[in-house]
Amino acid sequence: MSEATFELYVDRADEHRWRLVHDNGNVIADSGEGYASRQKARQGLRSVRENAPGADVVVVDE
């Protein structure tokens, strides 16, 4: 069973966003941008779910 849930919500600027929230309440990831519609936010969420499950981890030195 998953330990995290995706949430779709409207922010203070009336833009649609998504966030991934762990069962303990911590935000693991978020959309990073607002979308004009819930549909576009949902598409962004789906893209992350479909395209990132096997993503490589790269350490970038600052």
C-alpha cells in the first residue's frame, strides 16, 4: 500500500497545482508551477507518474 497521496488543489493565486504528500504529512514533491485548469494540473501529475518511476539520480556539484 502506498505511503503517499497525490493532491490536486487551488492555490491563493487561483491556479491549480498538485503535490505528493507522505502519510506523515510531509510534502515529498510538488508541481513547481500553477496551471490554468485542473485538467492541465492533472496532466502534469500523470506525466510525472508515467515518466519518472525509473528516473536516474544524478548528483550535481554546486
